[in-house]
Amino acid sequence: MKKILAFVLVFSFLSCQKKEQKGIEKKCPLKQEKKLEMYQMSEMAALMEQMYVDNQRVKENIKNGDTIGKFPEHYLKIYTAKFTDETDNDLFFKVKAKEYIEAQQLLYKDSKNQKEHFNAGVDACIKCHENKCGGPIQRIKKLYIKE
């Protein structure tokens, strides 16, 4: 067992030495330095993530018959938040953002029809994402209140 371990260590050491092959210097991948870059969410992506989390909580409160509080004013940043790709901030997005905010405001004003207003907000998200970034549609659909 010790001989196998010694062989593996020697082989690893030798394979990580610099080698010249046809004028190209190669290094062991373990010795290469990579600059790590953290993914930085755009303001809009971060806002949408926050809205998703908020809506999960609101969904549970509605289903449990609990109060949902008051309209989150940070939702209004949807009109000013910076996008990953600024070309996405077009007229179509602005119309859908307005529909979403109106549905959310109704949700907080009309306690009798919260489920309908909540689902209208989810609809606004999906309709926008069908034409923009489609990736989160399946995740957004999980927000619907079906009961």
C-alpha cells in the first residue's frame, strides 16, 4: 500500500513539472492561477429575486388566511433599477412592469380578492418573461395559488 501511495505521489509530482513541447510551455493545472470573478447581479435581477421571496411569503399568508401587511415600496424600483442588458428596458417591459405593480397594489388594497390579485401579479411576471428572459418561468409558475 505504501509503495502504491509513493508511486502516485511521485507520478503526481513529475506530471506537474513544467514541460516544453514543441515550443509551448505547459503547466500543471494545479499551479495555474485563475482570477476568480464573483457573479454580480444587476439591480433588476436582485429586485426580482427579492420580489420572488416576498411573494412566496405572501402566498403562504394568503393560503393561511393571515394578513399580508402593506405594499412593499421597494417594488417601485422596478421602474429605475439597472438591467444586466439595458436594451431589455424597453416599452414592452415598462407596460408589463406597470401591470405587475397595479396587480400588487390591488392585492394590498382589496383583501376580499387577494388570491385573484396575487395570481394576476404572477400572470404579469410570466407574460413579461415569455418575451424577455424566459429562464425563470417554471419557477414563477410555482407562485400561483391554486386552492
